[in-house]
Amino acid sequence: MASSTTHAPAQRGVTRSTIGLKIMMAVSGIVFVLYVLLHMYGNLKVLAGQQAFDEYAHHLRTFGEPMLPYGGLLWLVRVVLIVALVAHAYSAFALWKRASAARPQRYAVRKAVSSSLASRTMRWGGVALLLFVVFHLIHFTLVKPNFNSSADAAAIKDSPFVMVSASFSLLWVVAIYTLAMIALGMHLFHGVWSAQQTLGLTSSVAARARAKTIAAVLAALVVVGFLIPPFYLYFTNL
């Protein structure tokens, strides 16, 4: 009796911690989903032409003036995303480490056989996406290298549309973004499904079917929405 009483509070504490980590992962994931949808909408401005896209990029930096400084909104968004990224990565690593320590090898093998491709690639897909985000920031935000030697360097510096168009006129750049978006779609599908499960939205057969449908539709929407601009620009520049 004494042994049972001693271990029960510790076990409840571990359970609360695990639930807290899952909620942290779900909430930080929702932040990323909202950002991804807004970013996708902005990218689709490319279809409206150079003036529309350049004006959109400019207004992102002047939004909220004079209450906010130039680029203030973007920095607020970046801070929120950095906090969400740290929370997401920490909770993912902590849950993975805890699950690896808790389950026997035989169970892990059975689970790998029965699980979906999206769930099996979730961890390494997340690492790949993190590396892609670093590349993406270097490509379009931090360094802005001119990969296209035939493009006008001055025009690229002056016009976000020209910069994006010059980059996506290269097949290898389009290929990188295509692979990244496929990885993002798989990550979103499993992540959105898992978040709904964590938040208690899959308590019945109908609710689980609805949750999977939402996850699939959202993942497909994001993949298609993000791939339209690069393919449009690539074929326009042929």
C-alpha cells in the first residue's frame, strides 16, 4: 500500500507533463498553420503581376505606421514565430524522447508497420522543413543571393517580384520548393490530425473522420496554394 501511494502522485505528474507538452505542440502548430495560410495568400499575389506583388510586399513593411515603425509588423510576427518554433521543437523532442524511453522495441516495430507514411516521417520531415526554412530565409529575406546569373541584380534588389520571378525561372529552385511543400503537406496532415486529437475533437467515429478530412483538405490546400506561384513563374519565363 505504501509503495502504491508513493508512486501515484509522481505518475500523475508525468501524465500532466505529457498532456502539457502535447497541448504546447498543438497550440504552437496552430500558430504555424495560421501563418502558413497568410503567407500562401501573399504568395498568390504573384498571379496579379509585378505591381500588385511589389505593393503587397511594401505594405507589409509599412502596415501599422505610425503606431509601428517601418517593418514593425514583420518583426512582431517573427518574434511570435520564433517563440512558437522553440515551443514546437522543444515539445516534439521531449515527447519523442519520452516515448522512446517508455515503449519496448517490439511495440515500436508493430507501430511502425501499422502507422501512416505521414506519421512515420513526421520527425525527420520536421527536421527537413526546419532546414528548408533556413534556406528560404537566406533566399528571400536575409542574404537574397542571385541564383540566376542572367537576371538583373539591380532589378532584383528593387523589386520583390523580379527577385521571386528570377529564382523560380530555375528548375532546380522549383524542385527544391516542390519537395519542401510535399514534406510540409505530410507534416500538416499528421500535425493537424494530432492537434485535433490532443484537443479532444476526435472522440467518436464521425469526429475522427471529420478531423482526417479537415487535415487532408488543409494539407492539400497549402501544398497546391504554395506550388502555384513557382510553377506559374517557371512556365511564364520559359
